[in-house]
Amino acid sequence: MGFRCVRRLAQRRGATAWRSKFHGRFLALQPLGVLLLLPETFMNDSGESIAACAAFYRLQPASVLVICDDINLPFGRLRLRRSGSAGGHNGLKSVVAALHTTEFPRLRIGVGRTGMDTIGHVLAPFNAAEESVLGDVIERAVDGTEIFLQQGADAAVAAVNANGGDVIWDDADIP
């Protein structure tokens, strides 16, 4: 889910110049003055890629927004936090270990929980009902990301978490 959102943000901004570095693919969104990074490590080691990029560009953890799936949220629910624990998410555990802090924002995108094992669930394709709304979920997550990038964490937290993370906000909220 995180990769889909990051790729969609790049697409919205017409950015296509992905380069290989930091154990991943990255590009700069010049108008916004931000970097997008898609770690190419295993998810459980994604912190290595994020920390390498953050160190190279001297980024403070509070300016590193991590976007990831979350089986503990119902499908399609969004939750943005300024900081916090990994909550059992191995990718976030890796980021916490690599950045040596929990003080970085994270946008979690609910994929729900099923009866199957966790790994099988997160690697399995979405079912037809989920696919039918997946585009909207991604658009909402990208909208929240743009609010974060342009207006800061407080505005993004308020917008994303409104109505429990299920709201579709008005385009007027995004400059």
C-alpha cells in the first residue's frame, strides 16, 4: 500500500525520474522540495534504506513520513500519527531501529485482518470488493500526504484522522 501511494503521488506531480540509491528507488519532487523513496530491501529491513537516505540528506526523523499497510486497521481506514510505537509492524520496527527513535510520522493504511496467516494476508492480492474501492483509499492517502508536505503534520493529522480515518475530504483542503 505504501508503494502504491508513493507512486501515485509521483504520478500526480508528473515525476518520473526514479533513480537507484539508498537500497531503493527515489526521486525528488522539486516543486515541493521533498524526496520520495521506495525501499528495495525486504520490508523487515526497510529502515536501512530510510536511514541511509535520511542521513545523506540530513533529514530529521520528524520530517520522514513513512507510509505502510496495517492489518490492525479495517480495510481502507487511514491513521496518521506524529510518532509512536511500531505496533507490531516489522517494517516500522526496522525504521525505529535504524533511525534510533519512534519520533517520526507514519501514515498507516488499513488492510484488515482475515483468518489466514499475517504474511499470507499482506502478500495476497486484494479481493474484488477491496479492489473496487482501493483507488479511493490510495487517493485519500495521497491527499493526506500532500497535506502533510504542504501544511505540516498538524493539518495532516486533523484531515486524515477525521471521522476515524474514513472521511473523504474536499479537494479545497489541498492547496
